[in-house]
Amino acid sequence: MRKPFIAGNWKMHKTIAEAVHFSQTLCKEAQQFTRDRDILIAPPFTALSSVAKIIAGTGIHLAAQNLHESPQGAFTGEVSGAMVAEAGCDYVLVGHSERRHIYGETDDLVSRKVKAAWESGLKVIFCIGETLEEREKGKTFQVVEKQMKEGLKAFKEDDIERLVIAYEPVWAIGTGKTATPEQAEEVHVLIRDLQKKLYGSVAADALIILYGGSVKPDNMAELMAKENVDGALIGGASLDVESFLRMVMFDKPE
Ligand code: PGA
């Protein structure tokens, strides 16, 4: 059985004080649910240590939004996997579309970051998804397949415990255009089938696949109702703690 996985990606939002306030409320309201679902927040680097202290022992997960592919070195402005692990993270996001499209991260770089994350003992939320142009040309499956094959070169069957995949169609991120539950399910099935073909049915059945792109409290339950949608990676709607809590408790309406 795959547990629901609800993740908030704060991007470049929240001061340390705001992050602390959010985390205190989250712990108070959501700790009781950590047994039957995974809850994760990904604050900016500056707030990681402070948030880690608050959530310690609650079962809530902490992710960094990025890491450098090297363990250390002369890379001004960069942060390594060991550094974010030391700050208290157990996960890191890799391959987010904003990293791919704004900062030019290629599949090759993404694959080196996945490897670096695993070498630092971190679990990975590996993000993939097509642009609007690619979807309109009917290339969605091709794009997702290439991103998986090239980005997960370091994957071995035993790594399944350390991998979560987030399908995030680029045209749905921050645009208010959510994929329909059917569109999300269609691609999630493809991802699981591909995982099966590449690594076998044990790795495919256990794989947690999140949907991301304009997920909100109002559409969370219908997305989660799909068999292959195991959770959500939420940007904008995760910034407000009440809104995030509603999505954490998607199956427990007041
Ligand atoms: P959004 O972002 O929920 O604001 O569309 C999702 C993401 O980028 O992970």
C-alpha cells in the first residue's frame, strides 16, 4: 500500500520568522496524521535549520529545493547535499521545471544531482513534465520517458525507498491550469509502466508518484481519487498553512 504523500514547495518565499510560524502550526495540527500519510515541506535554504528544529521527532519531512552535484568545492553560491542533510533535510527536490527552464538544467546535470543526493543520504523528489508545446505536438510520453531514462541513470532497484517522482506538466505550474485528474492519471500510468519495464514490478508498485501544477484545496481530493496519483507537490497553495492543512487532510472534510 502506498501512503498519500503531500508536499509543499515554498520556492523563494518566507522569511525565517514566517517559516517558523508556519511550521509550529503545521506540527500542532498535522502531527497526528503522520502515521498514515507523508507530509513534507521544502522551505528556502535559509529557513531549513530553524524549521528542522521545530519539526524534529514529528515525522514531518523536510526537503531542500536544490543541491549542487559536487560534494564541495569552489562553487560560489551553491549548497551541497551533505550541507542540506546536516541542516536537517531528509529529501531534496531535483529536476524541478523552474531549475530546468530558468536555469538551464539538462537531463545530464539532473542525473548527477540525483546521484549526489543519494550519496549524501538524501531521498529525492524527482520532477518531470512536458511543456505546452510538447503536449500539443503529442510528445508528452516521449518527453517523460527521456527525462526518466536519462535523469535516473544512477537508479538501482534498491533505491526505490529513496525515490519519489513528481509529474508536473510545465503548462500547469503556477498558471492556475490544473491537468484534469484523467490527464494526470494517464501520465502517471505511463510512468509506473516505464518504471516496471526498466526496474521490475516491485519497484513500480512501490513507486510514489506525485502530481504537481496548480493543486489547490478544491481540486486535491479529485486528483487523489485516481489510482496512480499517490500525492501532490504543491507550490502557491502550500504557502498558507490553513490551505496546506486542508490538502494534508484532503480525505477528512470538516
Ligand atoms: P504550483 O507549483 O502549485 O504553484 O503550480 C507547483 C510546483 O512548482 O511544484
